Amino acid sequence: MSERNRRESTNPQVPSVYREWIHLADEVIAGQEAEPRPDNWQQLALEWCTSNETERSALASYIATYHKKLGVVWARELLRLEVLLQANDPCAIVTHYKRALRAYPRCALIEAWVAGHILRHDGEIWQAREMCLNAAAELPTLAIPFYELGFIHYLLGDFAGALEHYDQAAMRVTAEEADQAARIFYNRAMMQLALTNDKQAAIAGIKEALHYKPDYAQAKETLRDLKHKWRWFR
């Protein structure tokens, strides 16, 4: 592991902060009366953690395959992860995944959910890449692993590879994944611009991103800049 990947063991504040995160997550779970029990843990995991039908099917398949190795404790850890994902706290997400969920059989869906946070928070580009490749292979209809692979290729300076994966993500993202769709179409437009300098195509792509997320500040600013330059230089 890299030094950054050992962050949780070298920072003395992490254990106490982690306990606080878990306490707050448990309060949310209790407030929703979603305490996992032997008679409901599978149902809770499926109902609580995703409304996306593809993801629900993948999670159901994982539970069916490994139910003897999972159970109430696993379901509680998964619900905690969902609370942390909703809070969008990368440090909490990564720490909880490593401490509580990585010990269970590998789940491509959970890895798809956390890989981007591992990449951005821990800087573990090769671990994130391997997780995304696995998720893309096991769950080929999901957009998120292809989106993260696009970002990884961008970080590696492979713009053509980034665009290829953003194209794959754009073909898979659904209307109910509006925030993700906006990021996919924006980043795809930026890669198209970098590779072809086609400002008209980039403008069209950014407008597509804003269709999904009208308040996307970065996209609005880039669109204004491109229209201004297009007016002067076309």
C-alpha cells in the first residue's frame, strides 16, 4: 500500500471521527426504522441502497450467491455505507469500506460505488482502475464504472481512452441518474474538444449536460466561455 493508503492507521484522529460517522449513520437508520434483523436484512439492503433496477438486480444476485457469508451485520454495514454515500463524505466512505465491507466477498456493485472515492480521496489510481474494470466486466450495463475509467484515462493523459469510456458511459446512463449523466456528458464534451477542437460539438455536449442538471455551475461557465470564443473566432 502507498503511504496515502495507510492514512487511516497513521492519523490518530480517524478512529474517533469514524466512530462519530457511524453514530450519526446509525441515528439516520434508526430514525427510518430500518434496523436489520434476521427476517428482513435482505429486503432492507435491496430497498434502502438503490432505486436503480440494474443495481438492485446486481445486489440481489450478490446476496443470493453469498447469503450464507453475509447476514444482519453485513446489511447494517451496507446501510451505513448508503448513509455516508448520501452525505458524500469521501473520507467516511473510504474508511468505512476498508474497515467494514472489504472483509466480505467481493461485490462489483459496492466497488463501483466506492472506486471513485478511493481514487479522489486516497489517490489510489491503480486500485480504483482495477475495481472499475472488474465492475465493468461483471456489470456491463452500469454507467458508473465506465465514467470512472474515463476519468482515470484522463488523469493518465490518455484522452482518446478517456473519450472511449465516456462514450460507453453515455450509452448506459439513465434519465434517473441525472447528476451522473450531467458529469458524463460534460466530461465527454471536454475530451472531444481536447482531441478535435470542435467547439460546436463541445457546446452541444455541454448543453446535453445542462439538460440533466440545469444548475451545473462549471458547465454553465464553460458554455459561456466557449460561446464567447466561438463568436469571435469562427
